[in-house]
Amino acid sequence: MTVFATADAQNAKTISADKPEKIVTFIKTQHTTDWYAKQAKLWEAEIRKNPNNDDAWLYCFRANRYKIMFQVEDDYYSGKTDIVEEPDYTPLKEYAERLAKQRPNSYARYIIDFYCERFIRDFEWEDNMLKAIKMRPDAEDEEIYADYVSYLLQRGETDLMAEVLKKWYNTGMYSYNILSYSYNVLAGMEPGGILFVNGDTPTFSSLLIKYGKDLFKDKTIICVGLFAAPGYLDNVCKQLGIEMEIDPKPFISNYITEDYRNWTCKIFTTIAEKTGRPVYFSTFLSEANDIKFQQNVYSEGLVNKYSTVKYDNLAVKRRNFEEVYLTDYLYETFVPETYNATAYRINLNYLPCFRSLLEYYRKTGNKVQEEKLYNMLKHILDKSEDLLDDELYKYYYNEIKR
């Protein structure tokens, strides 16, 4: 019986090894470069079996994209390159052209063309994303929903974007931990606040809280990563009711230059001045790290606030921790966490953001709040220990050590 059971297990393992797996966003689950390379070949075989399989085209494309992206990181960490070079996505262009020739009016073609238009230079495309959304209004995974939202956000299609975000939120697919983090980000802002974000996780989670959960409708979320996208800043100005005479020149690079930083900071200050509204920055936003600009940026916890007038920002940070932020989720949740590649790492941001408040409690002798904050931060660190190497663990531990 044991021999047969072992043989069956081996056969099942062989079958599984030859069967392609669904490629989910790396923000949710991240694999090795070799794994993505293998999946790309397996999905290519599925395409040959059935060229009309939209999902096979999409997963094959995504596997190839991640293979290229993570190979760049592998080359850097293995010492083959001195810097993390910009990925060469030329093979994806050839893939997209093959798809357009074989299935010109397919859902997969419309989605893949949109990606290539954003990340591959000199890629000619026809804008069919609205057709794609109509073909599959209920997307099957987060990356497709993210593509829908990116497209609609760039073009100022707020009503349709809100519908998409509502559907995405109602699937329950998105991380409870990350949504809870973004809830606290928005909850700590003043009424009518404007939040500048960048990156998939801060952007989509904030939008899901506002439009999917219908909270903080008075807040405005602006994605810095779309500043150079055609029409995006014009749509932002219309939404804010202002005019802004800044040339949104295209900028394509993996690295933030001084010129680019000055350009973005000018946009930040112009929007702050013309709207008169409170302006905030995600703590993950590196574009706001200009030295001169930082003189007017104050940490309030999970956000940094822009202000030309000095104020007691530590008092605001204290209020956010003691009265505003919902932190029970940092200790325990009763919803399975599916974003293991990101969720617990993002919670680590509490440590540097609240180090100054922890020191304040220690200096003022507030033992009750010191113990409460220390226990929260230590729990976050302990929960993330398996995700960190020794050096990074020591860095975070030094942020809070007694």
C-alpha cells in the first residue's frame, strides 16, 4: 500500500510539474526567475494547443515579463552588474506583435498592448482598453483589475474607475493587512487632504479604500508615477479645479535624477499653493526626498505633511497613534493573508515612522503608552522575522530597542 501510494504521489508530482500555473502579481506571490522561465515555456505550449486561449496568452506574457524583470535583480545581486539596470522588454514587443497578428480583436491583445504602450518605447498601439473592460468587467485576478484602474485613472474616467474598484474590493482578493495600513494613512489626514502616492501597493490600496470601501470621499489620491502619462496631470487639475503651467515632459528611467526630483517637487508645491488644501506624501514616496523640499515636510506617522509653517507634528503623530489608527490587525486577523510577498513587509514601515514617538514616551516617562507602542512595533518585527535577513532585522530592531 505504501509503495503504491508513493508511486501515485510521484506521478502526481510529475503531472503538476508539467502543468502551467496561474501567474499572479509578484506583489502577492513572488517566485524565482527560473520558475517564471519554466512557466513561460509551459504557457507557450498551451498557446500552441489552443491559440484562442486568452488566459494562456496573458499568463505567458506575464511570466516572460517577470522573468526579464527578476533576471535584472539576479544579475545585480550575483555581482554580474554593478547597478540594477533597466529591464530590456524588447522580447515582449515581439510577443505582442505576434499576438496582434494572430488574434487582432482579442481580449488578450487589448490588455497586453496597454502594458507595452506604457513600458516599451516606440510601441504603436490602438487604445482598446474600454473594449477590454466591457468584454470582461469582472476581472479574474488583481493584475487585470490593476490594469483597468491604471488606465481609467490616467484618463480621468473616475465614475467607471469607481465601479471597477468596487468590484475589485468586493472580490475579497486584496490583502486585509495592506488595506488596513492604507485606512490608517487616510484616516490620519485632515479633511480634504491630498495624498501623493507612487507604486502599485500604496496607489491601489488607497484607491480601494476610497472607492471600493466608500470611505474618505473628501480625500484626493494622486499617483506620482503617472505624472508623465499623457493627459494625467490635466485630469488632476480638472479634478482639483486649478490650472497648472508645468510641462509634464516624459521621463523614462529606473533612477530618480535631480532634474526629475525638482520637476515633481514643483508640481507638489504648485498644487499645494493653488488648492490651499492639506498636502500629504506617502512615506514610500522617494520623489519627495529633495533636501530643500524636506525642510517643509513633517512626519505625522504613516504620512508626511507639507507645510511652510512649523507646527508640533509630534502631537499629531501622538494623536494618530493613541486615537485615530486602527491597529488590532497588526496583532491578529481572521482573514487569510494572500499577499505574503508584501503585506508584512509594508507593516515594517511603522517602526521608522514611530521611532520618534517611542523616544518621546521614554523621555516624558509615559510608561503606559511607551509599553503599548513598543509591544506593537516589536510584534510587527517578530511577525516579519522570517522575511528579513540578519542585517535588515538588526536595522529594524535598532529602530526600537530600549
